[in-house]
Amino acid sequence: MPQVSIKITGLDQLIRRFKQAPKILDEEIGKAMNESIGLIERNVKLRTPVNFGRLRASIGGGAFKGGAYAPGYGRKIGRKIASLVTNVKYAFWVEVKPARHTVGMTGYFSKGVEASLGGITKFFENAMKRVADKLTR
């Protein structure tokens, strides 16, 4: 009976790299989340109505592990959380009721998030490419 023998070179190295996959994925997802929240913050601030600037200055966020986050825009991926928040009590009313702010502009937060979606997609696509590159080089 004929026999076939196949030798796979580099398989041990590939197995070692794939054991590092969770760590690499965690790092790259964290980078993409930080880039995303930075983009959202910029786009929200650009659309925030300004009377004295207190609301705009109060908007901030970031990505971090575990814990809870304040009300605002937030997403959780695994144990990582990215959030964009404000501590100004009237922020919600400026978002939903333009008559509450002297310069109007309802929906500044949601419009800023919406304007960021293309960039966010790109950040995560690039993160996945970096993961694939690190696992296969």
C-alpha cells in the first residue's frame, strides 16, 4: 500500500504565535478603541453648541479594562470599555431639547458619533490586519 508523508515547516512557530493571539488581540482592540473614542470625542466637540464652553470642555473619555462607566456614549468589548462622558448635568437636555440651550443644536452627541463611524470601522479593520500580520509573520 502506498504511503504519503508530508512535512510542515514552521508549524511549531505558528502554534507558539497562536498561543499569543489573545494578548495580541487584546492590545490591538485596545488601540482601536482608544483611536475610536478620540475620533468620537473630536467629532462630538466640533458639534457641541457653545455659550460659555463649559459643556464642550467637560466632554472626555478613553478605553480601559473592567469597571463601570458614567452615562454617555460607551461600548464594552470583552473586558475593555470605551466611553465618552460629560459631568455637566444639562448635557442631556442640550442633546434632546434645543430650546434648553441658547444656541440650540440638538443631537450634537449622536451626530458626532455618526460622523465617526467610517473612521471607527477603519481603526478596527487596521487592528485586525495587524493581528493577522503578527500571527503569520
